[in-house]
Amino acid sequence: MTIGAASKASGVSAKMIRHYEQVGLLPGPTRSEAGYRLFTPAEVHVLRFIRQARDLGFSIAQIGELVGLWQDRKRPSRQVKALAQAHIQELEQKIQELLAMKATLAHLAHCCHGDERPDCPILDQLSGRPDLSGDAPG
């Protein structure tokens, strides 16, 4: 099938399919005599696998490992589990970072009066200007 059909069947855009070829997640496909990429059902299955892994937030490098493990029917499942657990730890760290960002932004938004005055602690914080007055209105 063509790249358009593979895209539709897998839920992966044609642009991303080309990218996955470039980074080595997919082997270069066979081509028709006219030069069009041709994909097999097995390659579309790999694309679906990649899409699912991306939906879970795995990096390209991690997906490469997962694809390799998936295709190696003799691999021990502990390798897959270890990769998943490492990703869980990364997600936990990102969650903590996002919560800290949210708390900081909520504090700044609370300190900003949002009125007609130009003073704004949000912009002051973003510009690196220290707030010398404590909770300066803005």
C-alpha cells in the first residue's frame, strides 16, 4: 500500500512515517517503479505499535528499543518491564516539574490584580526582575 494508505491504516501521518524511516524505526520501504513508497501490512502493524508507544510518551530511542524487543520473540519480558519502569520514573519527574510550574504560575496569577495598572508580577518574574515589595500588586 502507498504511504497515504499506510498513514490512514496506522493513524500515523505521512510526514511522521518519513521521519520514522529517517531515524531508523522503520526500514526504508520498497518502492514502486514510479518511485512511490510501498508498505506491507506488517510495516503498518509496526507503525501502529510506534503510534501507541508515542501516545504513552516514549522517546524515539525508547521506541527503537521497544520495537527491537517486540520483534525479538526470545527476549525476556524483564527487559520490557525495566524499560517501562524507567519511563514511569521519567513521567513521575515530569509530573513533579509540571506541578511546580503550576504552583508558581498560580501564585503569580494570584498576585496580579489584572487591572488597568501596568505593574505585573507575572511579567516581572518572567523578565527576571526581582520583586522588592513582597506581593506587589499588578
